[in-house]
Amino acid sequence: MRTFFPSESCKETELSSINPQSWLQVERGKLSKISSESPSSIESLIKVPEPPILPFFKPVDYVEVLAQLHEELEACSPQERSNLYLLQYQVFKGLGEVKLRRTSLHSAWLKANSVYERLVFGAWLKYEKQGEELISDLMSSCGKCAKEFGMIDVASELPANTNLSSPRTIIRSGKEVSRMVSFQVGNEKIVCDRQKIADLSAPFYAMLNGCFTESSLEEIDLSENNISPAGMRVISEFSITGSLNEVPPDLLMEILVFANKFCCERLKDSCDRKLASLVSSRQDAVELMEYALEETSPVLAASCFQVFLHELPESLNDSQVVKLLCNSNREQRSIMVGSAAFSLYCLLGEVSLNLDPRADRTVLILEQLLDSAETTQQKMVAYHQLGCVRLLRKEYVKAEELFEASLDSGHIYSVVGLARLSLIRGNKHWSHEKLSSVIASYTPLGWMYQERSLYSEGDWRWEDLEKATELDPTLIYPYMCRAASLMRKQDAQAALGEINRILGFKLALECLELRFCFYLALEDYQSALSDIQAILTLAPDYRMFEGRVAAYQLRTLVREHVERWTTADCWLQLYDKWSSVDDIGSLSVIYQMLESDAAKGVLYFRQSLLLLRLNCPEAAMRSLQLARQHASNDHERLVYEGWILYDTGHCAEGLRKAEESISHKRSFEAFFLKAYALADSCLDPSCSSVVVALLEEALKCPSDRLRKGQALNNLGSVYVDCGKLDAAADCYINALKIRHTRAHQGLARVHFLRNDKKAAYEEMTKLIEKARNNASAYEKRSEYCERELTKADLEMVTRLDPLRVYPYRYRAAVLMDNHQTKEAIAELSRAIAFKADLHLLHLRAAFHEHVGNVMGALRDCRAALSVDPNHQEMLEFHSRVNSREP
């Protein structure tokens, strides 16, 4: 939901005038340079949409919420755990922590207290891992299909009611009657065992053995009870055998209705389970779900429900499915999903928001979410999400009511929705005052200043944007807004510098798009082409200018202004980009190379390595899958399969694929994969010699310099770990000879271990001078200098990549050494505000404990355990501090 809820003003004004083709005449040189002669064209091209209103749970103090959740999880009953993990998931989603939110989902699935919860959270995990479905055959071949992906035998998970016993004996007086009784059904008579039929239910027992007239009759007319002769014969057989054999579905449904009418619970349960076993398609599920809800058949309902979930998101495009899921009342929801209704509609809401947030279906699902919410926190989430959708649909009155309800429930972030509504109604001053009030009343957060900037003017607006970045440097909008403003003032270099700040640590498509526009305005078509090719690598279907133009169409136009590269040119460019650690540039070159007849498997593999380095795991997995599809032979395919398995956490299976590939043909990549996987999975120090031998074998095989440089670098690291510094230095020097720039870092480590700190510092300086993205280089160099220079390097790290946590921890430790306790805690709090990091929380907890703030220490410790509940050191810390709680 990257572009969720774009601003109304943006969509209705200047963007309507954008015509990208006018900026890209097919003949070269037709673009006018950026000047005062075409300010309106420049303005429209670099328009920055307002920041989206995120439909997420965003508490003002997420640490407090996580700590409270951890405390509740320790004390709650098993029935409550999954909902608590769901709320934890929502907190992590609001923070943008993908791995942590998936861990919470997995915990909810593991701790599910019912089959319904298992179905919901299993389907949710399957939905979250949609990309992995493409490699399900590979996972299956290794016996690694995740359990949550498979269908569950619902009937075995919902045991029969043990109270389905025969009715109590009813004493009746009068003459004895025949042991057999005939039931007239239409023109046929079905002879049944009176006592066996009587045992089916209390109503039948009373009818046949009680004081009713039928108790003395040998023939009873059942023609008016909607049962056919065939159905009655099946019921008679069931009364004797206690089981249903092969019965057609239509007849089963008829018997189910009859059993429900006459309270024949054992018969009803058998029909329920038999029908459930027949659900094999979505259409079956649609048809049978209506009967299940009408006849209160939980096993059948759950089986149909499972099919709907298993086919997400496609099933939400089926109007019949949506009708069943969204028109149910509380009783029907209970039959269908037990007590997991809120979890279900959370999942369906997320899927529908991703499909189309404006759709009627989304409103209906979120209304069900609100209706099924029980706790205050559940209600605030539902109010806010539904308010976001109502706003998007321009249903302003309803949106306002929902945002107010969410705000009244304690979700302060919902003030953003109220402020936007006030702006739409022309009351900008109210919006500004409301945000100012929030800033004054709570611990200020970056999003508060970002939002207030929309209602500020001039220098006040600029100050709010700067404050937003200071408090939360991960927010994209302030960088884009400042960059666009600088571009309008014709300060192109400053504008590019501003947008490059965020792209240095966060590969946001919106920022690449804006930089592409800057390069167009500057007629730097080569750079523009590079950015749009990077965009298409990350998102092949990306659309630009608020979705008006397909990115690939713009690329076609831009290419007319750029000279074509030969294959040799592409390789030279790739070496240059790779050696200067320009990962975005490298992505672009590879995208261009994929258009040629070059071996695509190798190129897609290179692409996946870059995407992993850029922290784009989903795109990297897609590239690995493409590498597998385009492998030129079996041994190459096996290597890519090995990497897929390794990257999805199946190291041993990846190792086996490498060995299988080597058995086909000795190749660089197979030996490299085996060495990499073995080094990661083997804790025995003796493995080092095996890893060295494998990397040496890899280097003997044919490969290009890019990969050989990586192998030499890895080999050097192993030698360092073994204490063989001379051998390590040789590896790093040889890697540098073939322009593997990162080898400077390894060589610096060798110098340091030889007690030559100055040489280590100088080596890292060389890396900083060469590398395009060098936050990690500054961080590493800080280890090789005196405190003041260390401080300067780490300040540079934070400026280049504020997501790196080591600089905050170092600065806080120095402050603590100087007895500046408040400042030390503030330094850690600065980063914790936008990044849920275990080490930051642990250190702040230790600081709180040191100054006697037991409650603060417990809060941070519990929040840290929400991040990693199995962290042994934190568990011991929590036990120690908890014993001191008053």
C-alpha cells in the first residue's frame, strides 16, 4: 500500500496538466532547459503529492504498547494470545517493520486456540508470502512446504459433540405397540425400527414413546416435513448403523435440514461432516456455505470458509464470496469463524485495501471489522481504517465521525484525517492549530511535524519539515518536498543532494521517480534512464505521475535521447558501477543488459545480489526465481535453487543443491554457494579449512572479475578468522587489483590486527573516497581513530544512514561514561522513536536500571522481548529487574 490515500488537492489540480510526452520529444535536443520561461511546466513535472494517510495502528508511544502487550501475553489465558499477537503485528506494521510483523503473525498462528484462528493466521502467512508460491514445487521437493500453507482437515479439528447421547427415557402408559413403525412419505412407506428412530432425538422419542397420538400408531405420515422417500430410507439406515454411506450431496442437504428440524444431533453432525468432505472448489463453498449458515453446521461452514481463505486474494473478486462474508450477522459469523471474527476481517480488510481501497467491498469488510471489534484498541484500529476509506471515497461526513471516534478511543494519529478534512473544507487554520495542540500535548513525533507542515507557510513550513526529519529521518515526504522546492528555485545540485539523502539508505520508488523528473528537467537523459530502469527492476508494472503513465512507456521515450551501448559497453559500465559501490547504477545497467541476448540466468542472479544489498528481499527473490527459469543448464539451475533455499532459511537444503550441482559440473558458483552455506551453518572451527578449500576451488573455475573479487574477499575473511593475516592480506590485495572496492575494509582489518591503526584508517579512507554508498565505510573507519574523529565519523554515518544503530549506541555509551545520564537516554530515545531495535531498547533498559528507574527498565525490557521473545540475555535481565519491581 505504498501510495495509499494520495491527497485530494494534488489529484484535482496541477497533476491534471501533466503531459510527460511534452517533455520527451523523440528528436534529441527538443527539451527546453530549466528556466524561468517555463515555470508552470517545471512546477507540474516536480509536483510532490501530500504524504499518505496510512491506515495503520500508530500509537504515540509504541514502546509502552509493546511492553504492555508482552506483560499481558505472560499473564493471559490461551484464548487471548492470538488477539494480542495480532495487535503486536499491527504495531510493527505501523512502524514498517516487515520481519517483526511476520514474526508476530507466526506467533499468532502457533498460539492459535482454535481451528478458526489457525485457518485465519495460516491464510495470512500464506498471503504475506505470496512470492514464495512460485517456488512451492522447489520447497515441496525438499519437504519444506510450510504447514500454514496447506489445507487443514477441518472435520478432525472440530471433534463431534460428546453430548450427542440418546434422549432420556420417557415412561408411557397404554398398550404395547409394534417394534416397527412405518413412515408415509408421499406415496411410499418406509418401515423403520421404532426404538432406533426414537433414539435419534428427544422429539422423535417423545413422538414414538411418549403420550402423543403417534406413539400408538404403526403408520405415521411425514409427507409434510420436506423429506423424500430416499432421504427417509437413509435416515432409517443411519438409525441402525450410525453412519452415512455414499449419499448424493443434494440428498445430504435434504437430510441435514430434516435433522436440524427434528433435533437429530448425531445425524446432523454426520451430514455436516459428510458435506464438508465434498467441498472441493470455490463454487462448492459458495453454494454450501449458505446451507451451513442456515442450518448451523460448523464443520461445513469452516470447510467452505477455508476455501475462501486459501484462494485469497482472488476470492475477494468473487461477488458471491464477498456477499457471504460481508452480509453475515454475529450469529452467522460465530458459525463460520467461531471467536476469530476480528482476526478474519483484519486479514480481509488488508487484502481488500491492497486490491482497491475505494471499492464497496472494502467498506463492507471494514464495517464487519468494526462490528466484530471488542476491545478499545481493536475499535480504534477499525475506526481509523474505515475513516481512511471513507475519506478516499469523499464521504467526508462519515469519515469525520470515524476519525473522531478513533481519536476519542486514544488513536492520536487519526488527527491527521481530521486535519485533512478541515483543509478540504477550507479551514487550514483549524488544521494547524489542531496539530500544534497535539505536538504540545504529547511527546512530539516526526509525523506530527510533517503533517503540520501542510498547513504552514514559508519559513515555518521549512522548519516543520526539518523537525520532521530530525525526529524521524525515515519519512519520505520532507526530503521530496525540500528537493522540489530547491528545484523550483533552480538550485538543481541542492535538490539532487536532498533527494539523494533519502535514497542513500531507503530505496523509495517515489524518490526515484522524483529524481527521474529532476534529470529530465536538466536534460540529463542518461541519469534519467538509469533511475527509470532501477524503478522497473524493483516494480515492473510501476506507473508514474499518480498512476497516469506506465514507467516502461517513459523509458521508451527517454531511450531515444541516449546513445545505445554495446554488450562490451554494458560490461564496462557494470564494472565501473560495481567497483564504485553504485548499486542503483548497477541495477540499471543489468536491466539494460537483460534486453540483449546475453545469458539471462547469470544477469538475473547478479540482479538478486544487488537487490539484497539494497534491502529489497522480495524483489531479490523474484530475480532469483527468474534466474532459475532462465538457467542455461541443469548445474546452473541447481545453484540458483540452492540460493533460493538458502535465502528462505533452508541452509542445509541449499547446501545439498550446491553439492548436486558440483556432481554435474565443477563451477565457480556451485563451490561459492557451498562455501557460503557451510560457513553460515557450521559452528565447528574446523569447518574453516573446508570453506577455504571450497573457495580456492571456486577461484580455479572460470568466472568474471566481479564474482572472483567477492570470492577473494570472502576467502580473506576466513583467513582473518583463522589468524592467517598474511594470506588474508594477499587475498584482499588481489581482490583490489580486480577492482573489488570492498576489499579495502578487509585489508584495513588486517592492518588493525597487526597493530597498525593508522594504516587501517588510511585503508578505510580509500574506500570512502571510492564508494558511492559509504555509510558502512565511515562506521568501520570510526573503529580505527581517536575519540573525536570517531565521533565525527559516526555523526557522518547517522547523516548518511540514520537506520544504523551502532552510532547511537556508541554516543550514548560515551555520554554515560561522562555521567550525562539524561543525554545518554535521549540519544537512544532519538533512534528508538522510529526504529524498534532490540539492542537500543536493551541498552536504554540498562541505563534506566542504572539510575534506579525500575519501571522504565521493565518497560524497555518488555518491549525488547516483543522484538525477540527468545533473547536469553533480555530474559535474564527481565527476571532480575522484575524481582525489584515495587
